[in-house]
Amino acid sequence: MTQFSDLKLDPKVLKAIDEAGYTTPTPIQAQAIPHALEGRDVLGIAQTGTGKTASFTLPLITRLGRGRARARMPRSLVLAPTRELAAQVAENFDTYAKYTRLTKALLIGGVAFGEQDKLIDRGVDVLIATPGRLLDHFERGKLLLTGVEVMVVDEADRMLDMGFIPDIERIFGLTPFTRQTFFYSATMAPEIERITNTFLSNPARIEIARQATASETIAQELIELPATRRDGAAKLKREALRAIIKAEGDKIENAVIFCNRKVDVDILSKSLQKYKFDAAPIHGDLDQSVRTRPLEKFREGELRLLIASDVAARGLDVPSVSHVINYDLPSHPEDYVHRIGRTGRAGRSGKAISLMVPADQKYLDQIEALLQKPLPRGTAPDIATPTETPEAESERPRSRTRDRDRKPRAKPAPEAQAQIPAPVPAPVQAPVQAPVQATATPAAKPKAEAPQPEKAQLHQFEDAKAARGPRGAPTQGRNRPERGDNRNDQRGAVVGMGDHVPDFLMRQFRSA
Ligand code: AMP
């Protein structure tokens, strides 16, 4: 078996690797490093968890050992699709280059330009960047890419998903054609193939088997939830998730919980917090400092549950994660493999639990086709035991208005009656109130109570607040903007603003 000492790496790098506790190179390292050190282009088809970062960082450091950086002219460039991934490459670089005098700069969004400019002005050996931010600096005239000797493109398939391919092509064009290129992608979509054919020169192609086939240390479990009414699925899933977390108990040292949509990352995280779980979200919309804080806490073992979207979790590099929970089954089967690969790393055991509702069947079929085996079925948690607290139940306010607009509770849809395992007891008054309201809110209700047409949206919001009235006060008329009631916990809504109503629109004022 190849040892690190067999690879012709700089002794300073070998010392740092030794301190990092690595004994033997991973397959991608053993195969890519010799080619990289010979000066060849490398095309690595491998995903997170295979040790790919070190497979390009170690030869990069070795190669840059000689020579000095010039102002504004980085000697190498590493492009990563997300801030988190770029930051992790930077961390890896710091670890492996600790005994060298090489310098680096990290160019990512959410960090002030000034600091980054200063570093580049001084001259850096390694510039690690997201494509958009790099081009921002370039366009501001702060950067020249004509001194780039080595260029790395990491997670090109993600770049493709995120629409960065035109940026990547442009950046390739700004670097000298004599550069050496390391290009990594988990999959080879035709667009990626095209880029590699255009910009790589006779690369050594190294393909590492899918993690799915290697992840014997991950115990997988699928929890099939029953059908509900469409609007009941999210609630049922949240209940099931809480029950699973409770059932797993102390076995969950820490868990990454994946949602498909960013909006659900927030909703789920707030819901778990209300139920006093130690949870926080990470997704791409937040300011950089806010965004990395939960990640740092999670890494330090100070946060137990990290709620994430696929994009935000790219490159999430926490060696010991006891559980991965798919709150949603991913729509791309490769994401399933990426997600569960966060646990069971480096020979440790891990558990991956996935929730599924009947509508997810097509996703399950794709995942099982990719894995070439069925996912082991787990037992659905006993969610008949109420896990709700009255206060917490308000996390997704059940709108009286909406309930009244629905069918009377006394006659629930047979499907819902038969299949919702843990029905929330209907309020006693519901069967009486509901039919009355159902007939009292015809679509053709006169517009008398509607906001005046010339009034601004602000007034619609005020109307929405008034319409809600004190708790339990009946709401009149369908023309009231009830959707605000349904979708916002406390704030109401302004038509067209979705859930994000700026504060200034919330203030009341009277026109003179
Ligand atoms: P990556 O695929 O680059 O995201 O790396 C996955 C994880 O494996 C990281 O936590 C690395 O620190 C770790 N790692 C990389 N190379 C080795 C190695 N040769 N031996 C043990 N762990 C490694």
C-alpha cells in the first residue's frame, strides 16, 4: 500500500500530515498526487469525503514551495462553489502548509473587500475564492490572473448546478494557458465534460468509486409516514422528527438535518428551537458572520442539531457526525449519497435516517436505483403520543379563518380520517362553528368590507391585523387578506411581500 512518504511531497508537508494524524493516503490521494507532482493536469471524479481536498492541496503546496508571490498576482487559484467550501479549503491549506511560508487569501462574499484587497496587494501564493467574488475583485482592477501557475476547480458539478459555469470559463480565459489544472467533480455531466475537454490538457483521469458503495459504516433507515392532507404533511414530519430525536436519545451526539428547501430550513429550525431542541440553521441567505456561527458551534460540539440545505452544507467538514437525518428525501439521488456521507466518516459508525411521505416515492425509487438496493425500513415513531406543548403548537399557527374556510371538522375527508395517525383533537366548538362559516363565506361576498381600492398595501396589512382581531374574534369576509394569518406567526402580511415583511411596513400611521 502506498504511504505518504512514497509520494514526493515536500518534507514540510509530510510533517504537517503526520501531525494531522493521517497515516495512509486515500485512493484519490495515492493516485492523483504523483501525476500532480509531475506537472500533469488532473481530472478527479470524486466527491466529498474521499480526501480530495488534500489530493490537490498537498501537491499544490509542494509545487509552490519554490518561488515568491508578486503583488496582486496570485500564483495559484482554487475555485469553490460556496463560501463554506472555500473556507474549508482554506482551513485545509492552513493545516498542511503550517511549516511553509506560503501565504493565502480567501475571497468570499460576506467579507469586506478592504481586508481582502490588502492581502492581495501584498501578494499571495494561494488565492481561494468563489467565482463571483473573484470576478468582482478582478473587475475592480485589484487582481491579475496572469501569474497563475496552478488552477483548481473544486466541485464543478455544484458549479454547474449553481450557474457558475460561464464564470469558470471566463476565469480560465484570464489565466495563462501554460497553467496546470486540477479539476474535480462528483459527476461528469455533458457540460462538465465539455469544459474539461476545452481547458484541460491531456489530464490524468482518476475516478473514485461512489461513496455509496464504500459507506458500509453507515446504518441507513427509511421511515415511511402515512398519507395526510397536503397541508398536514409538514406538521406530521415535524412531529415524526421530534419523536425520532427523542427515541434515538443520547445516541444522537450531533446530527445534520437536511431539508430540500431553504424556507423549510428556517421553519424546521424555529420549530425545533420552540420545542427546546438545541438546533440552528445554516443556509445561503444569511450574512456571512451569522451564517458561519452555527457551523462553527456545530464543529466545536456546542450545537447538537444543524439544519441545512444541500447547497449550504457543501463541504461541511465535521469529522464526527453521529446522525444524518433527511427531513426531506432529496430530489437528486446523488444528494442522498452526499448527505449521508457526512456521517460514518473515517471508519466511524454513523446513522442516516430518512423521512418519507407517499409523494416522495419517485425520489425513493431513484435513490434505491442508485444504491442498487432497497433502503432498510425503520419503524415509524409513535407520534400518537402528543409531543406538542400548547405553546409550541403555535409554531405553525392553525388559522381559525382557514379552518373555517375548509370543510367542517365534523366531516373530515375520509382519507384524512383514515390515514392521519395522530389527529390533533378538534376544538369542541369546531363542528358547530365550521359549517356556519363555511356557508357564510361564499366567494361572491360583496366587497363592502374589502379595503378601499385606492388605499395602499399598507392598509391591507392593517386590515389583516384588524381582521385577526383579538384571539378568537371572528373574522368577516373572504376579502380580508387571510393568507397573512396563515403564513406569518405574528406579523401578518402585505400582499405581494410573501413572508418577509420589512419592519417599516408594519408600523401604523395615519395619513393626514
Ligand atoms: P474531503 O474529501 O477532502 O472533504 O476530506 C474528507 C475528510 O477526510 C476530511 O475531514 C479530511 O481531513 C480527512 N482526510 C483527508 N485525507 C485523509 C487521510 N489520508 N487520512 C485520514 N483522513 C483524511
